[in-house]
Amino acid sequence: MLVTGVLDADLAAEVTAQLMALDAAGDAPIEIHVDSPDGTLDAALMTMDALDDVRAPVRAYCRGRIGGPALGVAAAADHRVGAPHVRFRLGQPTARFTGTPEEIAARSRQQTDLLWRLHARLARVTGRPAEEIAEDMRRGRHLDAQEALVYGLIDEIASAPC
């Protein structure tokens, strides 16, 4: 299964449907290839929820560029492998709100709460404090495969092409 390009609602729905179908077909491990430089927080959380519901083990192959909320998709896998030249960008998702000042403030609070859920998930996977994850995301920190391994975003670096 592929998660490529910007992770938006359409891609999240497609991935969720594929996950449900593969999970219903049996307990065989599911491979998900992630190459998504950014996306929406809502789409990432929807995909993460689907990954959490899958009974079969999920192995994520990280390749290309992975950034923003798409980091959570990789983090939701049981095992994460990085291609030797993968690049990670810890970055905050952008959000646009419209409406009255009260509606914008409420949506902003909700977005902040959801962002902290992502930070917490990444903290569990990496063993780092959520506050450190949040700061690295605010700064837009970049990591290569070796740095991502040390950081805890991946479990291993592939020795051969994935």
C-alpha cells in the first residue's frame, strides 16, 4: 500500500479503505510505503486510527521525504524501516480557519489539542518527551536516515532498496 504525496482527506480515505480490506482478508503482515512530505492533521489522525484498528502487524517503509503530520502515519506502524536516503522533517501542519473570531479561536484550540496528540504519539514511539517533539516541530528540524534512527523515528535503516 502506498501513502505518497500530500496526505489529505482523499488519500487518508483511500488508505483507510485499503487497510480495512487487507485486514479483513487475513492476518498477513501489511506493508505500507510512506513518502509524504506533508499533509493535514485530520488526515493523518484518520489514517493513524485506521492503523491502530488493524489486527495484522504493519510494517512501514519510509522513503523519499516524510514530514509534518505524515510522521504520525509511520509512527503508527509496528515496525518502521527507513531507506538509506530518506529525509524527515519535523514540522507543524498548517491550518486555515474561517468564521467569526469565536469560531476561529475554538478551531485553533481544537487544532492545538490534536497537535498535542500527535506529539504524544511521536513521544511514545521515540521515547522522547512530547515537549521536545513539539519544539523540534516548531523549529522544523530535518533528519536524515541515521539521525532518524538515533531519534527513534525508525527502527532500522534498510541495507538494500525497500
